Amino acid sequence: VHEKVGIQDMSAFAKCEISGPGAEGWLDQLLTNAVPKKVGRVTLSYLLTHKGGVRSEFTVYKAAPQRYYLVSAGAYERHDHDYLKKALPRDGSVNFERLTTAMGVLVLAGPRSRDVLAKLTDADLSSDSFKWLTGKFINVGYGQADALRVNFVGELGWELHHPIEMQNYIFDEIMKAGAEFDIKPFGIRAMDSMRLEKSYRLIPREMSIEYAALESGLDRFVKLDKPIDFVGKAALLAWQDRGFVNRFVTLEVHDVIDADARGSEGLYKDGELVGRATSGGFGFRVNKSLALGLVKSDFAEVGTQLHIEILGQRHRTTVISESAFDPDNNALRS
């Protein structure tokens, strides 16, 4: 993926459409981030608990006026969709439609992904015309898809959301178009390795009801200055006033030979437990063993030396800056 181009099936995402005259206002008072105002815009947003922890994560795409397409974790569909449906206003101003099994998702990512997709579509894929965090309804050969310029691997790419009955056709066309670029399918393990290199959080690991949204480092997605209050805002502000105990960190693990962190390992300072790893693995683009975690705030500064216990053995680890790979997001924006 990093060197050329890859394709991944992420149809397991939970997907739904929120529409109706009250859709924008309802989402605005439910989610932490500003709801996209312009058709074609994409944002990442969160649904908090009433205590300020993180309940759910949603990609929000404005497909048309008062029509929004929401994508969330496939494993939490029953939870997320149940909450949304129960929170719907009783006046019929907002409609909910489940689309999980009606829509497939293929992720096309890598430096040559634009070259591959350009062979199959009439749409202008240039960075000026099709910016990062935007979406368009495009043709893919004889098929059609909502192409969202987002992904979870930190490379140039698109998520292609299409009618599930067109998936085999679109996949085959992409594989044929990508043959000259040596396209390869990639799986969830590769995706997990790459998301660690970008310090991307997962529910319920780096984000959960256990931690305040701001402890998980979601500041840029939690708009505390929104004119409308959202679920959990008051509790989050009160938690902030009391002071956060934990902070999110990215860690480089040293002297690892045969096993990387996986998550739930203890993090220690001078023998004292000060936090825990929430995820871990090897970053092949940066050639480092990495872990994400939450630690007591006093031990979260870049450069702090800690120890992590992996399979009963303690290893040195250093707090590093977020996004070990491409911290300026040049690949994503290219």
C-alpha cells in the first residue's frame, strides 16, 4: 500500500442514512463535531456518554441537503444504531435508514490509487478538485459509488461506498485497472499496523466510556465552542475543571525481538504502574515497534522514558510525537 496501491474490503462498516428537515439540527445536538454544512464535506465526530466518555465514533458525510450518511464500527452496529433510533425526535422530522447490508465499501489506498481510479471514472480526481475529507458521487466503470477521500491507513486514497450488488464488478474492474501498478489486496492486520503509525484511535481501546474524550486526545473533533450543546458536553467541561488524570500517548518500544505489544499491557515508571497500552504492533513504514496507550498526565510528555511489560518481560519505551509516519499528512493530502 505504501509503495504502490492496495485494495481492502471494509463492507462490515455499520452504515445508515439520517435525513429529513430536522436532520442537521438533530445531529448537531447529538455529536461533538460541527455537522458538515456543505454538500460533499466529510467530518469525524463522536457521540459521548452523559458523563463525557466516548460512546461511538462516526464518519459523517453530507450527501445532499438534510441527508447525511453515517459510518461507524461494524462490531458496534447494534449499539450505535440502537442509540440513534432511540434518540430520534418523536415529531417525524428525522428519518433513520439502515444501509449496512445494502452498501459495500472498498478502500483503494496508496500513492498510485489516483492513477488506478482515474482509469475507471470521469470524475476529476485532482487534489484541487477532490480534496481530502470530501466526497463525490462518481462512476466506477459502469458502476457508481459515493467516493469519500478518507481512510484509516494514512495514505492517499478513497473509500468507495457502492450498492452491494455491484461489489464484485467494481472489485474486478479495480483489480484490472491496478494490474499495471501491481495492486494487491490488504487485510485488517495491515490496516492495524498502518493506523498505529498514524496514532489513529479505536473504540473501545484508545476511546471508551472509561476515559474522557479529551483524555483520548480528541480535542480537534470536540467543538466545545459550538453554539448548541451536545450530549455529554456539560459533564466533559466539569471533568475538565476537575482535571484529567490520564493522557493519550504514542510509544516506541525498544529492544523487541519476537513479540510486540497488543494492548492491555502495563506501563511503568520506576517500577510503579502509571498507565496501560491500549494497542500495539509493528510499524513497517517506520520500522519501529509501536504502542498506543493512556498514562497518568505527569508521564505523557514527549521523550518520557517508561517500561512496558510484554509476555512477562519488561521493555524500554519512549513517548514519541503523534503520527510516527507522515505527521504533516502530506500523503493524505497529495
